[in-house]
Amino acid sequence: MPHQTLTRAAVAEHNTPDSLWCIIDHRVYDLTDFADAHPGGSVVLEQVAGTDATETFYNLHRQAILQKYASLSIGVLEGETPEVIVPQPGDLCPVPYAEPLWLRPEFKSPYYNDSYWRLQKALRVFVDTHVYPEAQERERDGKYISQELIDRMAAENMLGLRLGPGKHLHGKILPGDVRGEEFDYLHDLIQAQEFNRANARGFQDGNMAGMVISLTAILQWMGDEGVKQRVAEEVLSGRKKVCLAITEAFAGSDVAGLRTTATKTEDGKYYVVSGTKKWITNGMFCDYFVTGCKTEKGFSVILVPRGEGVDTRLIKTAYSTAAGTAFVEFKNVKVPVENLLGEEHKGFAVIMSNFNHERFMMVCAVVRGSRTVVEECLKWCNQRIVFGKKLIEQPAIRQKLARMISHVEANQAWLEQIAYQMNNMSYAQQAKSLGGPIGLLKSYSTRSAHEIADDAVNIFGGRGLTQTGMGKVIEGFHRGYKFDAILGGTEEILADLGVRQAMKGFPKSML
Ligand code: HEM
């Protein structure tokens, strides 16, 4: 049917199952053929046939549904204009607190300049257009990220920028025309937060999280320049994938308790690696494993390529299998000694140097995820009518929202403060002075996520426990925030690290 201008009186005549029209936000929809396929059933549609169903519709659906089913619209009402905002790729969200302060036009920030804005805008368009749709699909079907998306990210230098600032970006032009040389930890914060907007915790880890926490170690510690250049080129071009294989069934945060061994062959040319690794993010589809091993006089980190003797099995965790979480078995795997990272028996330095950036990334993501939950709650509370009133009109609900908003804003402010300090410190200074604060922030931000997830589920009720529909973001966050509380160091260990590091600088004169 051609798009037309209609009157309310004309719509009112189509009030039977054989000709079922209704009005939503000043547009007319012909639901006659759709009614039987409607997930909410045909009866409810028949009840509103021929009428304006705007209020009922928005009590149960988001605008995105109308965009998906736009073909059902047959016209607009004469002299009326649709009111609901239809977001376009790259748009900032006008819901209060849905964006960090620096992205809201009425606020100023001491940290951000034009280069950050350009990066943010370019990444948002990219994530909205390419990452979000695939993330939602993969989160549902549990399959791994497509090579097409990896290639697209590689072509735009997006794989490299996710490792954080460094020489690997020099000479490159990044999204938003940002030069690789100017990319710093505030840019890094932005990229982590923008990618998080794909809103799919399992997929997010499946989207090369293994690379983010392991290629950094290769770039910094691989002694053999030839191996380093080859692997970096393969991974940053998206042709090969790499992951970090440290944790085992025997030991998680307690790295000293690991049992995988690497023994040198008599001719000194190879290591023979044997043992198991557990919870290895991206392990299912990786070509390389940056592996923590016990060696004769200590602990060493070795790059193990997939090949004979390497076996990976899928671990089904609380989030989507899109993350490719693996149980890895190494059975007498022969690896050239050139694949050693850092010094033999001194692998702790390799692992430790990586932790700060990994934890910083995780905080960026969990704070952004928490903010999205706040946005969802604010929308829902303004939309949902209970006992004849919008939810937002209930003081008890506003108390919850106030707590949630405060957690998010406090964590974001602390995070930006830390990113600024990172920009003004060498890597060694960061390790000395920021390991503790980053540990405290990660620990605190996941405690905040715990509070936020809990309040959000209570606000959404049954929908907060349902994997489809209005509460799906809340359900996913509630199921997934614990990954941030455990991975990269548990809340307790990191809180303890924060206090112990502070005590190292406690002045004796104060005793
Ligand atoms: C263009 C018109 C409509 C379309 C395209 C549409 C589409 C949908 C979709 C896709 C869902 C599943 C929600 C999800 O899982 O995300 C749904 C659920 C539902 N819809 Fe509609 N709908 C339309 C109009 C209406 C109207 C006018 C009513 C009420 C009179 C209604 C009542 C419901 C109900 C009760 C549910 C189940 C909600 C729940 O389980 O929480 N729908 N609809």
C-alpha cells in the first residue's frame, strides 16, 4: 500500500481482525497480516484495532521495534508529526546521565580536546553501524565474531588502538583522523567505552579481548625481533588471533600456584610445554597462546602456537559462548626458545606489567555498562505506568536511581583522573604509583556494578530476568558484571593490593 495521509476517522473503520489498523506516535500501522506473528499475541492487537495505541505500545516496547517493523506503517495522520526521537548511528543519547559529562553540551572538562571528540564520534558511528548488530546476533547464537568484522576493524586500525598507546600506532591514522602518535590513555578510555556500547558482555570479550591482554606483552617483552614483528603483523591485520593463557584449574589469581611446565630440550633449542589452562578467553579460536609456565628456576612466559599437542575445549560460562572461553591442554608441545617473552624464570615481570592496562580497560567497560543500565532504567521509569502513574513518580524508585547515578558518575570521574595520571607517567612509574589506585578503582567499580545490577532488576521486575524484550540489557548486565569482578584479579585481591601499595609509601615520621 502506498504511504498516505490518513485521518483518525479513517483508521477507526479498520477495527476488525480482517482489517486491523492502529495509530502509534502519529503513524498508522496495518497489523492485519502481522497479528498472528506478533510475539505478544493477536488478541491484544484486536483490542486496540482502529484506535490510538501509542500509550499502550510504549508501555511494552521500545522505539527500535518500530524501526525494525517500519514496513507495517502505511501512513501518517493528517496535520500530525511523529514525536518520538529515532536515533541515528553516531548520535549522542539525550537521556540525562546516558553520556559522561564531557559529552554533554552544557558541561566543560579539563581533560578532553577536539581530538578526543573526533575519535569518539567516529567510533560511535562504527559501533552503531557494524559492531552492535553483529554483537547482538552473536550474543544470541553464541557463535564467534565474523572475520568480516575483524577485517573491517583491522582496515581502520581499530585492532591496534585497542592495545592502548604505543609505538605500534606510530605513523598510523586512526578513526576521527587522530594520529597514532597523539593517541593517549584518554583516547584509550574512549575506545573502550564506545566498544562497550555493543551491549553484549560475552561478545565483547569475544571481540579480540584476548589480543588486548596478550599482544601488549608480546610487543613489550618478545626478545626475538623477527618473531615479534611477524606475530604483531599477523594479529594486527586480523589474520591471526592471540590470547593470554595463565589461569588454571589449580590456580587463578594465585599465579605462583600454576602447574603447566616448560622444559628445555637437551640441545637448548626448544621448550616442551605440558599442562592445562582454564577460562582462557578467545582460546577456542586463537592461533597463539601467551602461556604462563613453570620453568626450572621460576616462572616464564612463552608464546605457544596452535599445532600438534594443543587441544581446546569450550567452557560454557554464565555469558555467551561468543567469548570462545576455553579449557586448553598442552601435551608435550615443542616451541622454539625464540618464543620466550622477557627473561627466562622472570615471567612475573611480564604478567605484572600487563595487569594495569587490562584492569584499566575493564574499569572503562564496566563503568560504561553501568551507565547504559542507568539509561535503560531512566527510560523505563519514564515509560512504564503502574498503579496509574509513571514509575518515575514513585519516591522509592527515585532513591534507587539516585544511588545508581551517583555510583556511575563517581567511578567515571575517578577513571578519568587515573587516565590523566597515566598520560603523565612512564610505564614504570605507572606500575609503581598506579597499580594500587587502579586496583581499588576496579574493585570499587564492580561493587558499584553489583549494586546497580541489583537495583535495576528490582526496577524492571520480571523483565530484568528475561533475555528478550525491554529488560534484556538489564538481564545481560546482571548475568555478566561478575566477569569484571573476577577476571584480571578479584575484588578482594585488588582492594588488598590498593591498601598494601599505599602502605609502602607510608612515612615513618608519622609513626
Ligand atoms: C507496529 C506494532 C507492533 C509491533 C511491530 C510489535 C512487535 C512486538 C515485538 C517484536 C514483541 C516482542 C518484544 C520483545 O521480545 O522484544 C512484542 C511484544 C508484545 N507486544 Fe507488540 N508490537 C506491536 C504493537 C503492539 C500493541 C499495539 C500492543 C498492545 C495493545 C502490543 C502488545 C504486546 C505485548 C503484550 C507483548 C508482550 C510483551 C512482554 O512479554 O513483555 N504490541 N510486540
